[in-house]
Amino acid sequence: MILSGLEKGIKEKIERIGIPLKDWDIQINYGIKTGFNGPLEEGGCFIITGEKRNELIEQDPKSAEVIRPILRGRDIKRYSHEFADLWLIYIPWHFPLHNDETIRGASLLAEETFKNQYPAIYSHLLKYKNELSNRNKAETGIRYEWYALQRWGANYWEDFFKQKIIFQEMVQESSFILDHQGNFMCLDTARIITGNDLDILIAVLNSRLFFYSVKTFYGGGGLGETGVRMKHTFFENFPMPNFSAPDKANLRSLISNLDNNALAEIDKIIYKTFTLTKEEKDLIESQ
């Protein structure tokens, strides 16, 4: 990568002032992988329509316990999302005995318990048993039951229920949202970030400087003329600054009242923190 003198100056400044994100107290993890979903026009399998959700809950109110709203990568925008009224039937391996650490491999006891405790959900998935059983032959029915998700975040599943940042990987602009209440699940076309000061971190992640830096300095370029592959192994090297207390308060206020002026003010605070010159800012804004 050959950088111009101006680009080198920007890179040197941000790396002198900030600390790489990989050294911050955050965790970045993948979304859920179903392995099979089936046609939505028929209601879906693991990912279901709002109409199918209502039907399953009407059949058995207990169904609501395992149905969560879900965002696909395409639903995630800059600071916002477009909820498509899609829902995930969240079924971990060995569910509902998934907290029993003595279970190794597919469990008939877990399946029988699931069938008895969640009859409507079980009957719904049973319609797709053949397709679900034909997912990963080395795993399905061996490591986990046919009715379970292929990947459910076994080592970090609780993070889905926390305040978190959700982002998609293939983007034309930074596309990070803050899920304040931990309501949403996401597919593996998206990722989640948990940790401290997420309401400040998201201001940086959605900034013009961050997008420009990932594209120019940290390997995220090459997705068409303007796009970026926002892969966390690329952007974890971006340096996160220590904002002053007044700037933190200002950022939080701006994020809670977002409009075009607020977005510009957020960028100004970040430029100022990294001591960028007008010429450097103009280069970033021109990209």
C-alpha cells in the first residue's frame, strides 16, 4: 500500500493518539447461523415471519420464550435499522437442556423434553426435519440435535441479550447500530460488539474518519469503488481515542438527537480529538 504524504500524516496522527480497538475492553462475535431456513412465503423455518410468530404463540403462549426479533445484514444502517418483521426461533444445541454440561452429542432426552415443553415450536420444526437433518452431516444428529441451530454462539450466547452494537460487513458506509436493550438477534451476515462505553464507541465506528481509515489503512477496501469490507480483523487495529469528559457528554447528547447537523458535529469532535488539519479533513470528506 503506497500512501500519499497527506494520508501518511493522518495515519500517524490517529495511531499516535489512539489505542487499537483490539486492546479495548470489548468483545466482537459472529451472529447466528441456522444452516437452513426454508421459504419465507411459507412462514420460514428458524427465521419466521411475524404472521408465523403470532400463529405459534396462539397455538402455545410458551412459544414466545424462544422467538426473538432478528436483523439481517441488509437491515442494518448507520445508527438505525429497518426491521423486516422477521423473527428467529432461537434453539441452542441440546435445548431445553442446553445448560446441562454432562450432555455430549445429540440427546434424545433433550428432544423429548423440547417436544413436551414447546409443542408448537417442535411441530413447526418437525415439518423441516429432513432438510434440517441434511445440514452438516458430520455434526447434525451427532454433535447436536436435528432441531437445533447450526451455530448459536455457545461461548457467548448471553451477549445477544445484552446492550450491544450490531454491524454488517459489506457496506457502502459505516453501518453500526446500538441495541440498547439487547432485543435483537442477528444472522452471521452481521456481527455483535459488547463491552464498555458502547454509546461512545458507536460514534467513532459511524464516523467518516473510521470508514476512511478502514478503507485506506486497514485492509477493508476493494469492495467496488466506494464500498468497504468491514471485517473486524481489519478494523480492530483502528486506534480508539480517550475522549475528554466534556466531549463524551457532547457525543452522547448528539447521538440521542441525531440529524445531519448532529452527524457533522460528531465528525468535528473526532477530527479535533485526532488533531487533524483542514486539509486532512477535506481529504477524508472527499472520499
